[in-house]
Amino acid sequence: MGSHEDMCGKVGAVRLCEQGLNQYREALEAGVMSGDVADCLLTCGLLRPLPGSVGVYIPIPPEIAESDLARPVEQKIQNSQQVLTELYTSFLAAKGVYRKVQQQVATPIDTLMGEDVISEALQMAIGKCQGELLTAQPGGGRPTHLLAEALPRDLALLRRGVQQRTLYQHTVRSHAPTLGYIERILAEGGQIQTLDEIFERVIICDRSIAFIPGSPDRKTHAVAIRHPGVVGFLSKAFDHMWERATPVTAVMGQYRPEPLTDVVRRSVLRMVVSGCTDEVIATRLGMSSRTVSTHIRKVSEMLGSRSRAELGYLVSEHGLLKDEPADAT
């Protein structure tokens, strides 16, 4: 006789055992069945006791037996569907209130388009800065007109006690206009460090609002972010870069830092070995493609390389990239 486990497999499932199917066939052919029958036939309702007889069963059409079993399940589903519908309906009003309030309050992310709009938004945010200004400026030396615009603002911040930490790429160490700006900032107590690579431009005021590019065209598209989670993430990324950067300090009484030529050249070589083109290297390190070519040419002459592929091999063979300094990325 088929057991309940044979029939169900698990609670709530309906499964006929092979013995039950055979007995059901026999009952259909004979019209009745007597004696021991499989439990699954009785549980599924495919055999029912013949009224007035003991131990005699009659076969039931599968559609009827199925309908009898499915009816309470369908009722439960209908009840659950009703509860679900009432749940959705009860939250409609709350959703409407939420959306209305969200539209009224300031959004945590603003899209800024146009150089004038971006400049004005930066001036307003930096003007309200009370304790700390963090800036990461990739791309090498900055244009003279931007330096002239930023200098009075940044000096005013320093003089009213706002701490400033600025990250540039190593290549600014040979850019005279940027060095002139750096000299003034350092003299007023600002801190400036350099890295070979910076992940992207970012300005963070009091760790409460951050400005990042809104598109590859940094001049005309920017995003102002006030979301605490995103601003916190960007601040931690800045701190991580700062820990790996090299400070710009005074040299022989003047604010003219060492050019870090060896560090920059190692960065160029690392990217050559990785298969980067001169254009990609120039973009990532904030220098011109011509400067990249000069670094590659000098190392090629030193190692006797006649091709870029051979240069990569010789750089590895001579161990020129072993034991890189901590600021290498």
C-alpha cells in the first residue's frame, strides 16, 4: 500500500504513487475496488467508499477529485490576494505624501550646466566653508586664469582659519604658473601634495557638499552632491589618496619642489608595460604626449631597446619597477 510519504513527498504536495495509479486503472476497468487500496488514492479523492458497503470503493473522475482538492487552496489564494490588494491600497496615500514632500525639499544631488553656473555654485559653497576644504585637481598644471580666480578666494579661506588640503599630480612640479600659486598657498599654511595619478576631480567643503564632474567635459557639466553617504565615500577616497601622496615643501628657502622625475618616469614605464598608449598615459598622468614620448625615448636609449615590446621586456628584465614607492598606484 502506498504510504503518505509516497503520495505527498512533502506537506501540501499531491503525488500519486505507481501502485495507486495501477489500482485506479483497475478500479476504472472493474467499476469498483475492494480490499486494501493505496492511501494516495483515498487522500486524493480518486477512490471513495461505496455508500452502504464496507471496504468497497468506486473510482471518481480526476476533474472532480482535482476540483475538490483545489477549492480550499484557491480560496486561500483569493484571500491572500485580497489582503495584498488592501495592503497596496492602504499605502497609496502614504506614497503620495512622500513624493510631495520629496519634491518640496532640496534634492541631495544637483546637476550644474555651464561654466558660469558651476563657478557661481563653487563660490557660494566655498564661501560658506567653515572648517575644511579638500581639493583634488588632476591633469597637470592648471590654466593661469583659473589660478588667478582661485588664489584670492583660497587665501581668504586660509586667513579665516579654514584648513586646505590640495592634491595635484606630480607634473605640476614643473609648471611655473601652478608653482606660483602653490608658493602663496603654502606661505599661508595650506597643505599641498602630489600623486602620479588622481582618480578624478573633486572639491569637498566641510565634508558636507562635494562637487564632481558631470561628464567627461569638466568645464560645462558638474554635479553638486549633499547626500551624506556619497560625500562620506568621496572624503574617504580623498583621505586614501592623501596618505599615499608626496608633500610639496620649501626647497632652499623657496617653494620650488623637486620635480620627482624618477617617480613620474616609473609611472610611465608601468603603464607602458601594461600596454597603454602614449595618449592614455598622458591623460592619466596629466602631461603631454610629447613628454611621455620623451620619457620612453630616454629609457629606451638607456636600455638599448629598439621597440615598445622590447622595452617592456627589458624594463621587467632589469627590475626597474621592483620596490616601487608607496605612492605608486
